[in-house]
Amino acid sequence: MIPLETVRFRIYEENGKILGEEKKHNVLKKDKKVLIQKLGQKDELCESVSIAFDKIHAETEIQEGDRVAIKINLGGGIHGVLPTYSDPEICEAIIHKVKDMGGKPFVCEANMRAHLMHEKMLKIRGYYGMLKRNNTRFVNLSEYSTVMMKCFHLDIPLKLPLILLKPNVKIISFAPPKHHWECGITASQKNMYGAIAEQKKSIFHRKYDRIDRAVAAAARLMNPDINVLATYNLGAGMGPHFCFPVEFNRLMISKDMIRGDYAMSQILGYPYHLVKYAMINAQGQDYSYELHPDSDWPEQDILKEIQENSIDYDSVNFWKPALWLQYYVPHMFQIKAYPPLEFIFTSFNRIFYKNQKVLAKLSGR
């Protein structure tokens, strides 16, 4: 396995350590198609996901016998607020489709600061029973063999899981689309930041633009083969923690993460040219997309509700420095003190939900 060289990177061993160097490569893919499809009722979910995969010809990326990593978003968000993390029911439908295609799926996520991807976390967020029921393995990417990867545009190396760098492992990124108070939006590229094996992710926030560069590099090097952005209720507002739920009931699927994220940014109402990590990866090229003719673009009233609650660039520029100091809280204190207080954040978010709904009614929205 080591040494390993692909068009994106070179991996080698030196003094007993596994190291890597990014190579110059084109991130954009030729396939411009983006499909938006309704998820439908819960009993229609598997069929809806299957049709979406077929319409973008996912079989050109996933073949019989392929190992397929389904990278979910569990490290972000808070307990009990489903728009802030990947829905286990939608994940289950993706697992079924991958198996129908002859793939061998596993679900994965890395530790994220105080959020450890252990059995308790999987149970709280509805994954433990689902994975057991489907005989599907969960891989904690922080506990797998890693590569210290030197990346372009980044002043520190990224600790990446070797399993997602293997050429024989295909990647499906599955995340809930939402606004993000430091990066503008969370979509497919931002989801791959969560695959960085380094648990102490506070280090990526300690310089103003390091978080954008880290997100861009992680997405480039672990570029998904299929990108799924799906949720029943979209998290508008100050994501990833304080979100106003807007009924969405849709799945967006694409082979190119940059083009898919562009389409989602238009739905989220956040200017894509201001999403710094996306612009780094676009490398000055045309990132336009082609909407699949069978797409079900959200109705105007849904778009209006999302975009009236959209975070703006001025807010991102405010929150980035405002949150800076908390990223110096000692790591062990975060692990010990934050999880027992999770219920407080959940309660705050529910109060935020309630107040947002009251304000919406008062304003006639």
C-alpha cells in the first residue's frame, strides 16, 4: 500500500511515519449535472434515493465489489436538532442503494472536538440500531491509520485517514445543507472537513483564513465520487448550532462537489463567490452546473423562507473573530465539560426555533 501515488497526492514512509504531499491537480470534474429530487414520504424514501442515483448514472462511479465510504455529518450540530446532522433514515436508504449496486458500504465520521464518535453518540443520533439492522460497519476515522499530508495554501499539515485516500475506496458525501456562521454554508466540501482525523480541530480556527484553507484541502484530497445533500427540514440561520427549520423534503445529488455546492448556495441564499473554500478549489475555472431536466427546484415560498433566514457575509465576518478565543479552551476540558452540557445547547436551540417561529408568524411569513 505504501508508497502510494495518485493524480492528487504522493504518500510515503519516512522514519516510521506515514507522510504525504499534495500534487497539483484539477479539482473540477467534467460532469456538470446536478439533480434535485423530492424525498417524498418516509415509505417512498428508498425508492426516491435509488431513482436519484440512477438518474445521475452513479453506476459509472460505483461498481460491483467496490468498498464505499458514506461520510456523514455527525460531528457538527447538536443532539435532538435533526437539521444540524445527517438523517439516519436517509443514510439507511443510501446504504440500501449501494448494496443494490453491488457495493460494500461502511459509514464513517471523525471525532470533532468534544464530539466523540463512540457507541453512545451513535445511539443518541439514531445510527447505532440502524447500522446494526443493516449489518453495516461504522468507522471512526480518528481511530484509523493516518497520513500527515502537506497541502497547498495551508500552513500546517492535515491528519487524514488513510482509508479515504485508497484508490479502491469510493466516497459518498452525505450531509444536511445548512448555513455556517464561519464559512457561509455547509454542503459537500465542508462535510469532508469533518473527515480530518485530527480531533483537536480547534487548531484550524486559530488563524483567520486557516479554516477555509483546511476545508478546501480536505475536500480536494478526499474528493467524493458522489455528493448527496439531503434533509426533510433545512437548517437556515446561524448554523451549525442555531438553525431555523424550513421544510425542504429534497435531495440534491451530483458527481462534482463544487458544482453541487454552487447550486445549494443559490437555494441557501448565500453568494457562492464569497464561500472562500469553494473559490480556492475552483481555481479560477468555470464552476457552473447543469440542472438535470427532471429536477424539482424548491418552490418560491420555500426559497423565500430559507433566504430570509440566511446568514450574510457581514455576519460571517463578525462571528469568525468573535468565536476566536473559545478555540483556545484546553482540549481535555472540552472533552470532559462539553458533552454533559449538550442538553443546554439543545434547549437553547429549541428556544431559538420557537422564537423564530413566533417572529415568522408576527411578520406574516
